[in-house]
Amino acid sequence: MSYVGLFLSGAVLFLNSLMLLGKADGKSVGVFNIFVGSIQVIIPFYLLMVSDQTNWELYNDAAIFLFGLTYLYVGTTALKGFEGNGLGWFCLWVAIIAVVYTITSIVHFHDVVSALTWGMWSFLWFLFFLSNALKKKIDSYLGIVAFVQSWVTLTIPALLYFLGVWNTPSMARIWTYVLILSLLSFVAASLFKKKIAFKKEPEVKEISAA
């Protein structure tokens, strides 16, 4: 995906995280999802028409569709008030595809940063599956993960590319540590959430006399 696409995706994911955390209205965020999603569906269609149709060009164009279709689905679901189970199962499919992109980044491209990034995106799509298809009550945790990823996997890398400092060995090392720390923070937040849930006292139901 182009870095302009990453930049716009960062904005969408940032707003989606605020929606999940209850800080932004779902319908207004849905409009922006549809706007960016439409762009990220139209552009890859154009790229397909002018490309040489080589396997790696199709591989890169398909990645844009994954984001564009997700945003369109999220936006439509939010605006129309649809049940999210269809979106959830779609996100599971995308999460599996993202695992393939993760493995390819390591095995074929030997790109640790891309592999970590795709791994984090796969984890995020999987959380959307748990929330929408299996109705797990993880919106606050999902919102935190989406918020962090909107910056460390999308917005900041795009900005660093625009500034001409992204594709350097030193930045690759730095960002590897950033992504690993982000993953560790997700694990810590999950464990903390489970610990809090475990400590909650069970509700005591009042028994009225017959």
C-alpha cells in the first residue's frame, strides 16, 4: 500500500478507536470510513488496470483492497445499524490473509518491520472478529489496541516516509523495537483486564420471600 494510503488509514483507525472507546459518534465516524474506504477500493482497481499484472503487483494491490473493503463494511454497518456478525466473519477472513502477508514479509522480503506490522494488523482484525461475530465484550481493549496501531503502524511511518527518514537501517531498528514494545503493551493490557475481571465480586441476587 502507498504511504498516502497508510496515512489515510491511520486517520480512519484513529477515529474508529475513539468510537470504540465511546469518545466519538458511530455515524459520524462511519461517514469517514466510507469516504476513505471508497478511495482505497477505487485506487487499486485503477492500479490493476494499468499494471503489468505480475504476481507481486497483484499482491500489493490486494493489500489495499483489504483495508478499503473493511472501512466500507465498518462504515455501512455503523450508518445503517446492521448487526456486526457479517463484519466480524469478514474480519476473521482478513486476519487469516494478513497472517500470510506476515509470513511472506519474513520469508520472501526479509522485512522484520513489515512482518511485525502485518502481524499486528492480523491481531487487530481478529479482535474485530471476536467483538462483532462472537460478541465478546472487549470494546475498550479493542479501542486501545486500535488507537496504538493507528499511530505506530500507520500514521507515524507515513509521516516519517514523507520526511525522507523511513527507509533507513537505523529507523528499521528503532521501529522494530517500537512495534515489539507495542505488542508487549497489548499483552500487558490484556492480562491487566483479565486480572480486574477476576477480582470483581460476583453479583448477589436477592431472594424474595414467597
